[in-house]
Amino acid sequence: MESVDRLVMLGKKQLDDGHYNEALNSFEQAILLNQKDPDLWNLKGITLRSLGRYDEAIECFNKSLEIDPRDKNAS
């Protein structure tokens, strides 16, 4: 099984390279392994925003803040 850290590293590289669907898949797999990590939800939101899926992105950003409201200015 992939580790969360490996999936995040892979997803970030895919995101940087403009491979948004692949990045989304990586972040979704990471979330399946750790649903309580606000950073994973934020990364998924950023990826969805890059895909123009704004409503879904907002849901992810809100989920991130719901888990940890530490950053009121998240994305």
C-alpha cells in the first residue's frame, strides 16, 4: 500500500506538471488513508480549482477548515 507521504509527493509533482486528473487521483488516495489531515483536503481543493471544479474545491477547503480552523485565510 502506498504511504500518504509518497502519494502527496507524487500528487504535488503531478500538480506542478499540470497533470491535474492524476494529481486529484493521488490526493484522493491519500485522503482514503488519512481523512483527518486538513492539508490533504486543501491539496485536493487546489487541484479541483485547477480543473475548474469550483464548487467541489470550496467543499474541500471547507472540510479542511472544519478539521482544523487554524488558518482562516486558507486558499
